[in-house]
Amino acid sequence: MPTVILMDVSLSMTRPVSLDGIEEFQRKNLAVHGLNMLFEHMASNYRLEFTALMAFSSLWELLVPFTRDYNALQEALSSLEDYDKTCVESALNGVNNLVQQEWGSACPCQLVLVTDGSLGIGKGSLRHSLQTLKHRGDDKKFPLPFPFPTKLFIMCVANAEELQMTDAMDNLEELLRLSGGDGQIFTMDGPLCMKSVQGMFGRLIDYAYSPFHAVLHCGNLSSDVQVFPRPEPVVMDEEVEPMPRTVSADLEIVGFIEIADISSPPVISRHLVLPIAPNKDVDEVGTGATDELEEEPSASQMAGKSPNFCVLLHGSLKVEGMVALVQLGPEWYGMLYSQADSKKKSNLMMSLFEPGPEPLPWLGKISYLGPISEAAENPYGEDDSKSPFPLQPQVKRSYAQNVTVWIKASGLQTDVQKILRNARKLPDKTQTFYKELNRLRKAALAFGFWELLKGVADLLERECTMLPDSAHPDAAFQLSHAAQQLKLASTGDSQYAAFDHNIVPMHTDFSS
Amino acid sequence: MKMFSVAHKTVFVVDHCPYMAESSRQQVECDVLTKSRAQGVIPLAPVSKSLWTCAVECSMEYCRILYDIYPKDKLVNYIVSDSEFHILNSWRREDQSTHELMSALAAVGPPNPREDPECCSILHGLVAAVESLCKITELQHERRTALMDTAERVANRGRIICLTNAKSDTHVRMLEDCIQETILDQNKLAAGSDRLMAIQQCELVLVHIYPQGEDTLVSDRPKKEISPLLTSEVHSVRAGRHLATKLNILVQQHFDLTSTTITNIPMKEEQHANTSANYDVELLHHRDAHLEFFKSGDLHMAGTSTRENGLKETVTLKWCTPRTNTIELYYCTGAYRISPTDVNSRPSSCLTNFLLNGRSVLLEQPRKSGSKVISHMLSSHGGEIFLHVLNSNRSTLEDPPSISEGCGGRVTDYRITDFGEFMRENRLTPVSESTHDPSGKLPAERAKAQLERHTRYWPMIISQTTIFNMQAVVPLANLIVKETLTEEDVLTCQKTVYNLVDMERKNDPLPISTVGSRGKGPKRDEQYRIMWNELETLVKTHAGATDRHQRVLDCIIACRSKPPEEEERKKRGRKREEREDRTEKNGNKETDDKSWQESERSVGLKGLLDKEDQESEVIKDSPDSPEPLNKKPRLTTEEVQPPERAKGPVSLLTMWTNRITAANSRKHQEFVGRASSVNNKFELYQHLKDENGMDVHENGKASR
């Protein structure tokens, strides 16, 4: 989930923070300190996250486009300049464009808005934006909610009391609500100082940027893994099941399926599954990073040399062209597979299916998938020539059965012509003739279209009179028999108009 | 869409009163004469559908699309109304198919024009519809049971689609009032019943049908709220084509559908088989398949066009001729069932048959910029066609570190092929719910249990295992993981063991890995010891399962015991080699597989102890009886030869070492032990023996 950092560089951010005795700080310095801490954390624990840095006042400027280069982000922070007033709305428009251009409108994004809670004055201020919300044309709509799923984190370099003295807090809460409600407003506890800003960003890190660790199990084989990006909780039906579902920290493989059988299933998200060394404690906050850096090369080299189940699994999945079905929680499943990024690099990936007992109709209920050893005979055949998948639905879809639709005149005409065409080729086409005739009869009865039955009976009688002399004598018998049967059906007489009744060919014997 | 939105239950109420037998006055020419036959033949008079026929076939089309796209849990209850109501099906899942409905409709037949119009009314049907909405569906029942104390979360909403010929706007209002009253009455009834649910929301869609060429007596009216429980809308439509279009629009609105037109489908001409023309086919599906489209606002610029009456929009996607069938796992963000708008037209059936035969088609989305992007895929799974949405945006997971750079990435001898075989054995297959014993474990749990059994002993790399590199062990290794063994299985396992004994007697080489050890690796008898230990480890993890498993273990333990002198000789060799092993290990700092080594060793040691127990109990009188625990000191000399006496030519290293040793020895006084050694061996700690009279049978290090 990419992150956009939206940094307030208005003049109010330069307000000094009164600290007794020591060196004087601006709020901006505190904000920069907090962001540096966030970037350091991400560089060591969340380094695959793409992050962009945008500064705004009445205008906005993209300082660093989406990158994983956290040094570049920190560098940009160190050279921030000060500008005029805060204008959140235009900056949000900027974020909207930036994200959609880069990731489209389906990719969920995190927006970290760093501000001091003084949200501008007059036109362009957040207060003004929110007040005029309902009086806008389609061309000047407020940018929230974004078209893409958003998590909005508002980092206020101010404490809650200060924000509540004005309407700033109310406006920020309204902003969060407008963005869809997913996210949080963070304020500083106690006096404004380096320590409290660290505390605030520490809470953000815990909330949104702590790596997701899990154990991947395959029977007794297992591996500690990091799942990136973090799987987000999912709400399937707010009414029936309002509690969000979360991915369990134990990922249990249920069994294996061929890629052809799982056949490009729809997934709600995709994640890298990265093996981690079991004994290496991952530093959550990033303190003491210097010690770790020195040790890291040898530690990671060691880890590289000890066998890891993920690597084995990945290799075999890749070679065999299979996926592993993995259980993520109660009635929630996903699949593990090898994903090649380019020709050289490939990775173990996990895709999450929609929660539920039967995410893929062609597999049926996952809990009813059992080991092949229990089947009477191998459902894949001795030479892997067949497969128990896909499951066939009990009822065929309309396009897979020969349905009759006469909404367009052409549909009706085609069906009548088909009968006449076969009628002219009797007795060779006796079977097809009656099949088509019965199909038309059934539909006409269901639709209460008795007039059509009479009409087709007339047509068949006419065909009978027009038979050439060379025609087989059976043709005339069959045509008049069919016509007579249709006429009887058109009376609605229950003996002849039963839906399940079929007109059978007249029994004739011309062989002797 | 919520699980229990109004779309969960739809009641069709179709008017079966005498006036519905009236002609729609839309005529269909069904006798199309070809030119060659036209002479002298009087064409058949065109037929025309009655209002009833129009209503029935359009409602069936609505149901066809609905069932194609929502085969489960979007339910239809079909009611016809004349002098009384006739309920043609129930909410039950097995009643939900167009075939069922058509059969029931055939039994009802067209309205009887001679029936007394005074006795007939649509009201009978509408009252029955409200009653029907109160009846609980299977899904509602299942969810209520599953939710237990939060059962009130299961809502009861529904929609009534009434196809009738109303007399006037006042008549319509009367119908609405009647429904409102019936809802209130029924809700009171439902409050006291288990099988009924009160209606929380009801949507009435009243479609007034009138013949072509007549003026309507009922005016259109958009949705309005009659009460908090009931909303109502009125559509006044001419029978025939217009009615069909209206119901097509309604089914899309009611079930969040949208339309996609696949363009540029190459299709062979019926008449000229060698030419092909391009066709378009329109499909309906859930609108989420174009979610991103709608959101990004790209829609009106490129892919869409407004058709016919300006009411319907369709997204255009272009057919991409499929490559030969490569199996690929696409990143697909959604898959939605489709239904062709014009199901039995030739282009539609050509497309659907192509897909049903197992081919997939990628679809291209024209974009504003003119660039082209593959955005969707049509594919069938088990006779159902799905429109897959493919991700066409930049991936946030691009350029990840390769798996070879991470943990375990530098290890090169993973048992990839063996694990592939393991995966094939642990493939899954659907188990029918009817054959499943409800008291037993679910099939997926049994699959996990099988994985557990199969992985009790499963070394991940080739150099960690001997037995899994041996063809001879395969029959036993395959059988021992089974939950239960047959007598025959036990026999096969025993045969495998005997076979191994035979190999050992013949001194056949073993595929012991030499990775990580210098030189040729361990000696042959040491190799067999390792192999037996490993086999025992494998079987031991399963021995507790059944008596037959235990018998396989017993067999191994019994067979691996050796005649005393052979055993003794081996032990000596082993001790030495073990030591070598250990020093090598330390030298290489190979701590990575230490855990395995340790577990292997401890099991091996335990195995030895067990074996000795076993032997003392079982094979006491056998000539193979075990050597005594107290072993004599071995000071025999034939075993180890000093390097200079080794057979064969002397290596440069040996010559050099000898020279240096000789040179060095001149520079210091020789150790007492070495000086007074017998055959280069000297017994250490001799005083200990004197002190407590114990045999000390170890004095190895002197040899090196």
C-alpha cells in the first residue's frame, strides 16, 4: 500500500516551541524529526513500501515521487522551505492526481498528513472548504473521498487541548469522516518536544507500519515469514458480519492444486511472503540501528545458508506449476505460488481469496477438498491425464443449454425455419426434425403462445402438399402426424399439452 | 450488495385475467419464404403474441439473466393471479430454474378469455406475494442459525415485480394501499412465528402493459416512498419489444449489472466458410467488473456508447485473438459471471461455445490516450463463463528482492523434485457433501492431517538425507506415512528392510552426500549406520500410529543388529569416523544444520539404547546376541596404519610432512608417550585403571 506524506510548510509551522533553557525549536523541526523517525523505521522494517513526499501551503509541490529510497526522502525533509498559508483542499487534489496517475484507482493508499492544526484562514481554509461542501458543482467537488481506498493519518504537531480550543479538531474529524473513516488523528501528549513527537510517530508506526509476521506451516515443516504488505482486515457484509476478519499469524497449507485447475482466480490482495530468520528479533522502532547494521551482513549470510522451507516450497511450486492452498483463518483461504518478476527474480507470493467457505465456484467448498489418497481411484489418473476440477454446477447456465428466447422476431423465425428446413429433408432428418419441433412446442406452451402452434401446424400441412413426387412416402406421414399433434397441443387439452410430453415420430415401416 | 438486500427475494406477480389474453398487436412474420419457393405459395398470416405471452417471455428472460449471474441466493417466487392466485414455485433452491418455471407456466396456460372478469384480479397475487415475502428462505434460515444470538442481523427485504394491465392511476394507488395494509397484517403474523419473518423493506415495481397502438391509461412514476416499509414505482410500457427492453433495464438496476460489448470477434460466415467477419456480442455482468472504469471517469471518453433508447450504456472491449493455450496465473482482481443479452443469436452462441470449449480470451480496453491495455479476460470454469478483471496498473510489489537473496536462498541442494512429488501426493480433490460422514473430520482437516503425517520426518536438503536418495527405500517411505497399513503393506516394508540388509551384506555403495566433508566421506559401514539410523528415525515417528506401523519398526531394529565381531569392528571404525566428523564440523563452523544433526544423533543414540533393550529381550538366544556392554580395551594394531606404511605411492604432501616432522623432531625432546608407544599407540590415564579397576577402551588420539 503506497504512502503519501503530505507535509504542511505554511508559516504557522515555523512557530517556535517554548522549551525552557534549551535550544529553540520550530514545530516544523518537530515534524521533520518525527518523519525522519518514520523513514528510518520503514527503511529497516518496511522497506518495500513506496513513499512519496509532498509539501503544501496554498500551493503544493511534489518533492519526492514514489520511491523506496528513504535517504532521498530524508534529504528532501532537510531542505524544506517555508511558505504562506495552509490550504488542505488543493493539496488533497494534488494527492488524488498523483496517486491515480501512478497506481490507478483500485490500489489502496495511505495518506499521512502532517500539520500543526492551524488549517488556514478565509477562502481555501479547511473550514471554508467544509462549509461550502454542499454548494458545489460537479466540476469543483471536494477531493474526498478519493476514488481509491484510503487510510488517512493526520499527525498534528499540537496537543489535543490546543486543537479543541478552536474548531480545528472538529474539522479534522470531519475530514477523516469524508475520506471514508479509515484512519486516525494523532496528537501529541504533553508539552511539545522531541520526546512527545517521537511518541506520536511511534503510535503511527505501531498502527500502520509494523511488519506482519506469521508462521507458514505445511504439516511439520514451517518457516517464519513476513507478509508484505500487511494484510488488512476485511469486512464482507456490514449487516450480517460487521466484525472485520483478520489474517491469522499461522498460515496453514491445506494441500496443493495445479495452476490450470485454480485458473486465474479472483483475489482481494496480493502479498510477498518473505522468509525471516527465526532467531533474529526484528527491531520494531529502529533504535540501536547502528549496532544492528554492523552485525547484519554476517547474520544475513548465515540465514542465507540455512535451509528454509519457503525456498523449498517456492522452488517446487515453480517447477511443478502448482499452487498451495493456504488457510488464513476460519473460512478464509488464499493461495501461495511462485511469481516471477523478471526472468531472474522470482518470489513466493500469497494471494487472498474473498473470505467465505466457497471463494471459487469451480473448486467448491474448500472445507470439502480432501486428500486424493482417500479417493477410490486417483482423480488425476495414473498419468496425470485428468483432473477433478473444475466442478460442474448442478444446473447449466442458459448459454450452455439450448434455451428458447423469442423476444426478437428473428429468434422465432430462426426456430420455425429450422423445423421447415428439416421437414424438407425427411425422413433422413427425422430425429432433428422432432427435436426442434418439441423444443418449439415446449416454449410455445410455456409462453401460452398457442397461436404459434396452430401456425406451425398449418405450415407443416402446406409443406406436405408441396412435397415433390420424388419424396419418400414417409415424409408425408411424418408431416401430417406432426401437424396434427401440434394442433392437439394448441387446444390446451391436458392430454396433449403437457409440458414434459414429447411428440414422437410416427411409426412407419416402408422396408418391406 | 448486502446478502439480504431487497435483491435476495423477488416475487413476480403476473396478471392472468381475461384481458391479458388480448393481442399485443405486434405481429411476427414467422413464414419467411425464400425466393425460389415463393411462387404460387400463399404465405402464412403473421402471428401475434398476447399480452400474457409478452409478459411471460419477458419475465422469463429476466429470470434467465438473474439465474445465469446469480445461480445461488438471489431467489424468485413466481405467482400468477386470476380469480385466485397460483404460486408456481417456492424459495427453495431446487425450485430456482427457468425450466421449473416454464414447466409450471405451461400447466397454467394462457388466460381464459371467457372467464368472468369480475372475479379476476391482480390483488389475489399481490396479497400472496406479501405472504410469500414473509416466508423464510433457506439462506435466511442458515444464517440465523449460524449467528445464534445475533440472528436479528438477518434482514428480510424483498421486491415485488407486478406485470399487469391496470385501469388507471387510481387503480394503481388502490393496489399500493392494499400491499401496504397486507404488509402490516403479515408482519403482525410473522412476529409470532418461527418460519415467518416480518418484512423490513419492500420495493414494488409495477409494470403496466398495454397493446401497441393504444394510449396508456396509467402514467409513469419514479420510485416514491409509500411508507417506511414500502416504496413503489410505476412503469407504463407497450407490450412487445418495449416491454423486453424495460425488463432488461430493470434486471440490470435490480442486480447491479452492467453491459459490456465485445467487439471485433472474428467469426466464420455460415455461407462462406473460408471468410470471416467481425461481430459484436453484448454481455451482462455485475458492474464491479468495471469498477475502476467508472471511478476513473475514463468511461465516457473511450469505451462506452449509448445505445438505442438512450437508457442503456455498454462498455466496449476488444477481442484479442488468443495465443495457443499457455497455462498462466494472471493477477485477477475479480471474476464475474456473465449472461449474453441475446443468448441464442449466432454471434453469442459462437462466443459462448468457444469459451465453453476451454479457451480463454483476453480483452483489450481502448483508452483516452489511445494506448491499449489488456484489462479483462473471458474464461469458462466448469460450464460457467466468467469475466475476469485483470490488474492493469503498476504493481506496488514490483522489483522485490529475489527469494535467492533471502533466508535459505544460498542453499543449493533443496529436494525440489522430491517436494514436487510430495505436492502431487498431497493434491486435493472435491469430496461430495453427501458422502461425508458428519461426525468425522472435514475433508480439508483430513488433508492437513495427511500433510502432518507426511512431514514428520522430511529433510529439506539432499545432503541431510540418505534414505530419500535411495531407490530401495521408496516402497517403505511411501507406505509408512499412511494412516493405516494393510498386512500386505507391512510385508512390502519388511521386504524393503530385508533388501537393505542384503545390500549391506553385499557392501553396495550408498548415496551418502559428501557435501561439507573432505575427501571421500564416511566409510561404507559408517554409511550403513547412518542410513539405518535415519530409517529408524523415519519409521519411529509413525510407530505409534498402529500395531502394524510398530511391526515395521520392530523389523528394522531386529534386522540391523549384527554378528558380534562384525559389529565390533564397525564400532571401532565408527568411533573414529565420528570424531573426524565432529572435528570437520567444528572446522567448517557448519552450525546451520546442527539442530538436525543433533536430533538425528539423539534419536540415533536412543535407537541404540532401544535396540539393546530389544535385543536383550527378544533375541537372547540368537547367535546374533549382542556384544557385552563392557567392552575390552582394544589395542589391536591392524586397524590404523601410520601414513608412511600406507599402500600405494607416497604423495607429495606425505613426503613433505615426513620431512618437516623429521626436521622438527630433531629440535625437541620426544613426548614420553610417543617414545614408549606400542604401534604408535599409548594408553592414557593408566593410573585411573589402576585406581578403580575399570576398563578403559578408548585411547584413540594417539594415532593422529
